[in-house]
Amino acid sequence: MNAIEIQNLTKVYESGTKALKGVDLTIKKGDFFALLGANGAGKTTIIGITTGLVNKTSGSVKVFGIDIDKDHNAAKRKIGVVPQEFNFNIFEKVIDIVVQQAGYFGVPRKVALKRAEPILKSLELWEKRDQASRTLSGGMKRRLMIARALINDPEFLILDEPTAGVDVELRHGMWQYLQQKNKEGTTILLTTHYLEEAEQLCRDVAIIKEGAIVKTGSVKKLIGSLDKQTYVLSVNNFTDKKVNGYDVKQIDENTIEIDLGMHQTVNDLVNVLNDHGIIVNDLRPKGNRLEQLFLNILNGKS
Ligand SMILES: Nc1ncnc2c1ncn2[C@@H]1O[C@H](COP(=O)(O)OP(=O)(O)OP(=O)(O)O)[C@@H](O)[C@H]1O
Ligand SMILES: [Mg+2]
């Protein structure tokens, strides 16, 4: 059983923008899936169509086997969504926003209040429950959106940039929380521009470019397909731009970047540089591996 099956999905907005040009996407039940793409690639449009906020132009979408054209409400009940834009009433209290959402799904207020407590506690919002949501900070608002999406205990959680604007510590807390949810069986689809987040959390990934999926597969396999990794080195005495067997790019007086092929080792590189009289003070991979792959794909190199 798949959590979502999208076939040949297209969307042309009234403005004439062709946002989706025949998207095929399958997400397995229980998966933790990342949908990655540049600004304007079509991620939010896919989510909007799946959750019923945007009308598709053509194609089909099934959520746990339910066609959204046939039984839209049944499909919707399976999903908890955290939209990219804040869309709650800013004058309402935190607790009311969460509990009312449960009401839309027919959960009695008493039950919803009970459910809300552990959710708000784990997202560190319990102390703020009686405050109007407009008094929350940006990161807290983002967490409120997550709490609201979880109150209905959805089988499928869709998060559109859930950690944008959330500080590092809380982001790590949210990762743990989402990982726990996924372990308990919740299928998760997330979009993010933090590729280390996708690499840490997600099993499978799809990369969308200008309204079409250009790559999909397991994060591990895709990263394994990388044929090189760029390293940033802090060096002394760099004068010689020709280092045998390596592609060297000078960034400034003391900084160079070198691509290492999968068969080349960091050890060999340092030895060769030393042979050239270049002293390596520090060395680190440039960006994370998924980021490298992502950039290669967007630039047509992979
Ligand atoms: N309501 C709308 N009316 C007209 N065009 C729209 C609308 N919403 C999105 N678009 C256009 O559709 C394309 C895809 O937008 P979408 O929001 O799906 O991208 P995205 O991948 O979510 O980008 P981001 O990473 O910036 O959130 C863009 O060209 C965008 O301008
Ligand atoms: Mg978006």
C-alpha cells in the first residue's frame, strides 16, 4: 500500500504559469520522504493539490488508495498538513487553534484537550497555550502549525518547510519528534531547503525541477552515486596551481577547493600537497553530500 500515488499531474495556474508538467510520484506507507527543489519548482503546488487547496489541471492523486476526485473528504482525513504560510487566526489562543482543528475531524473538545497536552508539551508550546497566537515568535508559530496538524493523529503528515526560521536547538528537537512519529508508523513527506535536514531524516527523496521530477530514489543510493566530493582546505604557501592529479580552485590566499574522486583519499591529497610544499591547516567537505548531488542535478551535471 502506498501513502500517495501521483500520476501525470499537471497544473496551469490562471496566470498561465505551468507549475506542474506531468508529475509522477509514489510514496510508500511508512516512508520518511523529502521533496526537494529550488524556489518555484512546484513543491507547494503538489502539496496544495493533494490536500485539496489547489485544483489540479489533469492527472490523478491517490491517498492510501483513495482517489481525491472520488472521495476527497476521506482522503483529507488521512492527512495532517503544515502549510508553508501561517494560516491560523492570530487573535485566537494557541490551545483553541489546536482543539478547533480536532473539531473539524469530529473529535469532541474534551478528547481534543487531552490529546493537545502531550503534543503542545513536546513542541514546547504548553506554557503558551493561553496566549493569542500573534504573541508567539516565528519559530513558535511554525511549531503551532505542527501541533495543529498532529491533533487529528494523521496517518500521513505533510510538512512544507517545517523548520524554516526555527533555531538550531529546536530544529533538532523537532527532528527527533518527527523521527519518533515516523517510527510509530506515520508516513511523512517534507519539503525543505536545508539539505542536511533531508539527509539526516529522510529515507527517500525526489528532486523536482521546473514542474517535473528529475530524480527519485533512496537518499543512501543517490548519495552513493556521487562521483566526487569537493573539499575546502585552509593552506599556507599556496603558489603552485598545478597539483598533480587534482582539480584545484583557489578561493583566496589561504583557501583552496579541491574535488576528490571516489577512489581518491584525503590522505593521498594531503601528502601530494605537502610534496608541493603546501601546508594543510584544516580541511572539511564543502556542503553536505545531498547538497552536492542536488546542485549537480539542478546544474545538469548529473
Ligand atoms: N496561486 C498562484 N497563482 C499563480 N501562480 C502560482 C500560484 N502559486 C504558485 N504559483 C507559481 O507556480 C510555480 C510553483 O510554485 P510553488 O509554490 O509550487 O513552488 P515551490 O516549489 O513550493 O517553491 P518555494 O521553494 O519557493 O516554496 C511558481 O512559478 C509560482 O509562481
Ligand atoms: Mg513552497
